[in-house]
Amino acid sequence: MRLPFHCPLIEGEHLLSWFMRYHILSGRQKIKVSLASIGVARGRLKSYDFNETFLAVSEFYKENFDKNFCVTDHSPLALWAFSHGSEYFSAWKKDNQLQLRACFEPNKLAVPASWSYCPICQEEDRDNFGFSFWHSEHQIPGVILCGKHRTPLITDRKVLQVLGVATLPHAYAYQSELKYSDWMLDWNDFVLSIFSMLNSDPSVADKLKLQVDKILDLPESKSLADKKALMEHQKRFDTEVSISILQYLFKFYSQVYKHPPTVLGSTLGYKTYAKGKHPVYWLVILYWLKNEIDWVALK
Ligand SMILES: [Zn+2]
């Protein structure tokens, strides 16, 4: 459907936020009707689940609004270069038919998977553009503060899981689940800087992973024999990384698990089958080693 409105993506806007605005402007009542119009029977509009709906909206935007639009634009997707390796990731970007390997681990992650917004951006955006929108940057897993205002982001794990009935941020007046703490700023800046590097060059993910192996003196191809060394590193990791960060990211640092996974073992250790690890595992390992990483060598 052609719209009688000018409705481009705003700089920093999440692709699905744009789709929500497109839906509102189209005058259709139900989101499922808008989704059906782009060929999606039932869709879940999640902030970082690059499912069929996300890919369909990406194709729709590319075909109808911007021929140069790339699927990694306007979403936190660039961070998944860690999970899949930049070669596969780049190939996938060119060929949307290739399925993005799954690596979502909702039962282990404590980091919110719901849509988040900054209360100050929400006001500013409405003043500047006439509407508020969901920022890509606020949906990056691990991002806890607004990079611009440094305020804790607001979310609601129940209501804001999926956009649908939900609309734009200004419709909500929730309180932040978290109060500001000192650990947040350094962590947040780190996550944002890594995201920015990967966004401009996904191969940085591979280089960083190689550096982690080198720093920890691990071979590039792993075997079961590396388990002992990883357990030793894990002890150091657990005492050196702030427990607040670990509890914010992973449930197994605040809940009792029968077989609790270890961050290093499950991310860096030997695997019997190829499985992409969720990017927050890589982010926290890099944060732990940030003073030992040769950042200049990445450029
Ligand atoms: Zn803000």
C-alpha cells in the first residue's frame, strides 16, 4: 500500500519501530492486517529476534522505500557477528534466504528481551519529530543506559515483549526496573563502543575472538583438554567481573541451577556441534579482558 505520507526511517530508529509507525499511518486497526500485507501470516515484533517478521519488514522497506537498505541497518543485529563469525554473517546479509542460525538462550539470560526506551529521548523525539520512536541503540542486549542522557532505560518485561497492541514509547509511563549504579556507565559505554565497531566492520568480531584466545593462551581449535585451563580462568573471571553485571546478564548468577553453565566454558570451550553463542557472553568476556586487548590492532 502506498502511503500519502512521507514516512522514512529516522536516524537511530529500530526497523520495527518504523513498521509500527507505518502501520499507525496506514489506518489499519490490527497489526496482523499490516503484517499480512507484506506476506507475514503471524508475526512477533521483537526487539532482537531476527525472525521471519523482521526479515519481511526489512525486505519490504528495501523494495519500497530505500534500495540501499541493508538488513543490519536500524537494529542491534551487527552484534551477532560474534555469534556467527563475520564470514557467515556477511554472506547471510547478502542472501536473506539463508537462515540465521539460532542462538537465543532465553532460559539463561537475565538481560531484558523486551522493548526499552529512554524517558528523556521519548520527550525530545516527540518535540522534534511529532512522535516518539523505539531507538535501535536502546534495544542492544546489555545496554542499560541511554547513551545520550545516561538515564536507566525503561522497559516492561510483560507488556513490552512484543510490539503489536503496543505502539510508540510515549504511550507508556513505566518506572525503570533499575536504579542507576556506578557499574552501569563504564559497562554501557563499553557495549556501545563494541557495537559501533561491529556496525562499521563485522570482521572486528573475528579479530576480537582471536585476541581472547591469545590472551587466555587457548588454541584456536578447541578440544576437551582445554577444560582445565578454562576452569582456572573462570575462577578469575568470577572474582574480577562485578557480580552486579553478571546478575544483570545471566540468571545463573542469581538463581540456583542444577547444572549451572559457565560463561567461559560454554563460550570458548570445545563444542560437539556448531552453535552460535548469544553476543552478551562475548561482550562480558571482552569487558573482563578490556585492558589486555590490543585495541589499536583492530583498526
Ligand atoms: Zn535518552
